[in-house]
Amino acid sequence: MEVQEYDVVVVGCGISGISAAYHLSKNCPWAKFIVLERRSDLGGTWSLFKYPGIRSDSDMFTFGFGWRPWTNNKIISPKEQILEYLNGAVDDENLRQYIKFD
């Protein structure tokens, strides 16, 4: 097994982990980092829980990333739209390369 060294290890690829990856990639381009996600999907709470009707309990304009404004018309959004937003943020900023799933 090859040992790899990182300057920063981010644990979890929910909202905070995605935000950390974004800020590290933009503000610390010299830093070698990885985001570890124990599951096969990003999104944290939003991809973990499956009960019917799950949605945000706060407005998405506050909840969203400062670097990627929430543009959907729904202020209180269902999890599917939140996951679409999170995946779009990761893909648009090319952050998936830093994430290790499972």
C-alpha cells in the first residue's frame, strides 16, 4: 500500500467539506489536500436521509455558498434540488478530483 501525504485532510463531503475544498483550491493552490467521504455520494445529510418530504428548514439564499449563489425560485427547497445544487457546485469548480469516496 502506497502512503500519500497531504497538507490538509477534510473529513466528509457535505456542505462544509465542499466549501473547504473550494476555499483550499482557490486560496491555497500550493496545498495538497483530499476530501474523504465514507459513502459513495456527496451531500452529507442531504444524501444520507431518505424520508419523504425532506427539505431545507432555512432559506437557501442563506444556506447556499457565497461563491455560488442559489438561483432557484424555491426559497425552502426539497433535498433533490439541494443535491443538484451541491453536485453542480462540485462539478463546476472541478472539485470532484479531490474527493475520495467509500
